[in-house]
Amino acid sequence: MTLASPAQAATSLAVTIRNLNKQYRAAPHPAVNNISFAILEGSVLALLGPNGAGKTTTVKMIAGLVLPTSGDVDILGCNVFSQRAQAIAHVGAVLEGARNLYWRLSAWENLLYFGSIRLVPRRQLIQRADELLALFELTAHKHQPVREFSRGMQQKLAIACSLLHDPAILLLDEPTLGLDVKAAKTIEEIIGYLASERRKSILLTTHQMHLAEEVAHDIFVMNEGVQVVYESKESLLKRFDMQGKIVDVELSSSPAEETLAQLRSAFPSVDQQMNGGIETLSYSSHNQQEMLTFINTVDTLGCRIDNIRYRRPTLEEVFLTLTEKKTT
Ligand SMILES: Nc1ncnc2c1ncn2[C@@H]1O[C@H](COP(=O)(O)OP(=O)(O)O)[C@@H](O)[C@H]1O
Ligand SMILES: [Mg+2]
């Protein structure tokens, strides 16, 4: 296989991982099983997969925090295991559930502390810390203890702390976990900005598919340690788009259980959900006639149809199809 995904052809690679394996002692299966991928300079690779897929283990191996059983990680030409210090100097990381900040310290004290660990010269550190506070709109909270921060502010500060030594590579493990919609949106904008304006190469693990859909260039889906898919986001979405469009039939009220049961017996894959407060029945097919039959059946069963929309599948739907296929 080629390491670079189609989107990456002929561009320089910031991170390359090759045949990476991790077998934790006493674990029945490898947490990471022979995976390879590359992160292009200035691009975002989303590492997706259900709980326990091996995402965090992969991130920790790239950060040099977990030793692989076998395989290699290269960061801007430096091997993480044989040239650890050089390689790690290029990396900033915000790990999931880790102690990324000191709660009793203020934002400013955290920045100075984490910058000094990274051996950033004092004058440069002060300048960068101020810049990052401004960039993340935290200047007004400079001297406030972090324990008084909202989850969103804490996460922004954790990312700021990981950027003090101006690393070319940023590893973000579940950066929007537990954030409200607005704070998650801010993190999403920051990730997009860091990649496109600051040319950071970003590895992002997430459960939130719309985040990956918004910011990722490449998608790597893993499940039970193995690769499920590795492709550019555009080509992945296009590929699924060609397999079938989706029709959303919006109803003016919830269908009766009996109606739904009848519909399901004729169209087993029909999906019922509330979409922005609107009762919606979704059905996917590559066959236009079958879609029309579906819409007709909904109508014949007595449901009041308010609106009909055709769309391509979202990354979330693609992801569910991919991971379901792999586990069944
Ligand atoms: N330190 C560890 N020791 C033993 N097993 C571990 C350890 N860390 C993770 N695992 C196991 O490795 C697998 C992958 O975990 P992880 O990398 O955290 O997945 P994810 O981040 O995708 O949820 C899981 O089965 C998990 O239980
Ligand atoms: Mg994890």
C-alpha cells in the first residue's frame, strides 16, 4: 500500500507511521494492529473509530509516550524512538483525560510553566504566551485560576499551552469531548485556523463526526486496532455518494408506532430521527424509483409530509456503515 492518501500525493509529509503495533501486556488482542498512515504538512488527519479502537494508543505512540511493540514513527525526518528528543521537539499534544493544566494556577502561570518545561527562552515565552491568549480570546482571564474556567476555556488554554514551543505538529485527542455546541464550534475554528493559516499538521481523534467533516482533509478509520479505511475526506464522501443518495422526508408530526412498523417491514433500513425539532424519516438508495416508492408509501400510510430533501450521506452515516460492516 502507499503511505500517502490520494489527497497527499506530491506534498511533504510531517508525520509518517509505518506498520505500527501495540500489544499491551496481558491484553488478549493488540490495541493497535499494523497500521500505517501519514499526515501532510498543514493538513488535518482525523483518526476515527469506536471506543477502544486504539486511537489514544496511536496518539501516545506518536507523542513518544507509549513504546510500540513494533513499527516506526517519523516526525519531520526524525525517528520518535531512536531520535526521541529531536522528534518530540516538533510535537505539541493535548491528550484526552490527561492533566493538561494545573487548576490552582492562573492561565498565565500555566503558560509560563508549560513553556519553561519546553525550554522556550523567557522573552520569547512571554511574547508567545500573550499572543496565544489573544488568539484564543483569553486575555481578559489571564490572571484567573484555571479552576474557575469553563470546560471550553480550559480546552482552549490547554491547546495554547501545547503551542508555546511553536511545534509543527499538533496532536489533539478528543478536543471537543464534553464541550457545549458553542465551545466545540470555537475549537473547530481554531483547528481550521491552525492548519490553514499557521500550517500546522494536525492529528485529531474524535467521536464527533461533524467536527471531522468540517476540518479534516484525510480520514483514517480504525476498529479493534486495525485500519478500516484511509482516504481523503472528499473521495470518501464522493464514493458513498455514488453508492446512494439519501432522501429526508420531513413530517408534520410523529408517525404512529404501527405506521412505522409497516414502513419498516417494507423498507428495513429506514431511519427515524428528530432533525432540528423536525420528525424526519431518512432512506438511502441508489435507485431513484425505489426512493419514489418509499415517499409514496410514507404518504399512503397517512403521514403528513411537509418537505422532501435529497442529500449526500454525512461522514457520520459513512462512518456507521464502515464500522458496522467491520464488526458484523
Ligand atoms: N495501559 C493499557 N494497558 C492495557 N490495555 C490498554 C491500555 N490502554 C489502553 N488499553 C486497551 O487498548 C485498547 C485501545 O484503547 P485506546 O487506545 O484507549 O482506544 P480509543 O482511544 O480508540 O478508545 C482498548 O481495548 C483498551 O482497553
Ligand atoms: Mg481514546
